[in-house]
Amino acid sequence: MNSKQQKRFDLELVMMLVTTNTSFRFVETPGFKRFINWVGTEFTVKGRHAMLRDLTPLLTRNVQTALDEVLRRELPTCENVSFTTDEWQSKGEHPYISLTLHYVNKKFVLRKFFLKGLR
């Protein structure tokens, strides 16, 4: 269960859920369980609480490390960068503000990175 392959499976599953804007509860639905049984995978699907508690912080750290590397490589070659802010309110009426970095890299690809959200 703690093998490298299991950890990779866990992260890929969380990444799939996050990038498709799917609730972590999806892994507990009968349809998903049936699909996993049909696939016959040797991996264990963790429950939504374990994903939130254990896997989401790990995924966040991995994404942050990758972002830091991209910015370390690309920003020194940029002549211009731009920052934008946005503010909004949650359904619970909590105010938020975000900071986003924009630039065009050496390959003329527009980059846009959400840097921080504050409540």
C-alpha cells in the first residue's frame, strides 16, 4: 500500500479529480467503485477524507515546486511582467483577494500563474 506505484496512483487520481473539478466524494460512488473493480487494479482507492488530509497537501507541494522551477528558469529572461488582482466573496460571504503573475516567455507563450489567494 505504501509502494511508489500506490503513491503515484494516489496522486494521479487526486490530480484527475482536481483538474476535472470533480468532488472527492466521487471515489465513494457506486459507479466509480464498480469501474475500479472492473479494471481490476491492484491499487487501493483512498476515501475522500484521506485524500483531503494526506494527498492534497502533497499535490500542492509538488505543484509549488514545479511552479518555482518554471519561474526560476523563465523570469530572468523576461523583459516585462504584469501582476493583476481580483477580489471576490464566497457563498459564506468571506472576502478574498488574489494575485496573478502574467508574462510571455522566450518561446512567446503567454504564462499566467495564480500566486496567492488571501482571505
